[in-house]
Amino acid sequence: MPLVCNGSAVIRCSHSGTVTVIPGQQRLKAGGQAVLVESDLMRAAIAGCTNTDARAGQVPCLRIVSVTAGLARRLKAGGEAVVLEDASGRTSSTPPGSFSISNAGQTRLRAS
């Protein structure tokens, strides 16, 4: 079972940009910090994306536009599915980019 992500999770776009996520709920915690839910990802900002060659039609990743995998089926916080370390999805870049999680931010709570 994958780990549940908290506010310390390390999330990057496919062009090495950093995704900054602020947990919107504070009731369920893991590793001393609030766990992330899907809407947290959808509100997240992306900075430092290297997909910036305007002459080639590139537009950098600025936000996450969809989560296509890695949400818990049973564990919820505030009525929303929590984010798991295997979460992935699309970003707002052109051509389309993606995001992935390299560190869940905690090592104890797992879910599926």
C-alpha cells in the first residue's frame, strides 16, 4: 500500500518545477502535518518549470489541472479522498505536462 501524502510531500512537474501545496483540512494528520486531499492539488501553484521556450510554443506548468491516479478509495479527510504517494495527473503546460510525487512527507500512514 502506498504512503499517504502530507503537507511536506515533494511534488514536481515533469519539467522539474516545484508544486507548492497547502493542506486545506487540519483534522487528519500524518507525520505531524495535515494530509493532502485532491482539492489541495487542484489549488496548488507550480514554480520553476523549465518548459519555457516560447519560440517552440512552450508554456510552463503553472497549476495542476487533473489528478488521474493515486487517490485513496476508502480513506477520506473532510469528505475528500486523500492523496497517495503514487498520485499523478496533468499540468497546465503546453505541450501537456504531468506531475509526480517523489516523497510523501511521512513514513507511517498507508492507504489504498
